[in-house]
Amino acid sequence: MAERIKDAEDRKLEEMFRSQPIADDGFTVRVVSRVRRQIWVRRLSLPVAIAAGALVGLKPLLQVAGAVPQLIGLIPVDMLKLDALPVGGLPQASTLLIGASIVMAIMMAGRLLEE
């Protein structure tokens, strides 16, 4: 029903949309080409920056890679054995569960007090 009722503004709008487009002497084409160029610049800037950063950081990365075997050689082999870990000094699982439940209860109480 509302589509059939037209007032003066509706008729003026329809008349404006039916009119011929305004000649812009290539302004629209220039704007579109500039926007597309900026889009390509933005798309290419990140990969170019990553490549430049990789080239700058390549030499220090190779130096670190060369030093890693020497650093691994400094670690005592006895520390890497799982049998030598001090498991007896760790708390029991029940103690950890009780502690975790207390922490969760405190967090829930804090949220309830905020409201």
C-alpha cells in the first residue's frame, strides 16, 4: 500500500534518478584508478616488509643456529633423565585439586561481589 502512495518528495526523487548522469570528464575513472593503486600498495607493503626483515635478520639467525649445538652441549645429561626428577617433593593430586577449587571459589565470589 505504501508503494502506491507517492507524495511530492517521492516524485522528485524518482525524477532525479531517471535523469542522465552528469559528465565528469574522467574524474570517476581517475578516482577509481587511484583507489585501486592504493589497494595494491597496501597489499604489497606487508610482504615486501617481511622480505626486507628476513634479509636483515638472516645473518644473526645463522649465527644463533651455529651456536645452538654448543649451548646444548653445556647442559648436563643427568638433568635430562626423567628418573632423576624430584617427584617426592611435589604436592599430591588431592592437594592440587583442593587448591584449584579454592582459587575458583574465590574468583566466583569476586565476580558476584562486583555485581
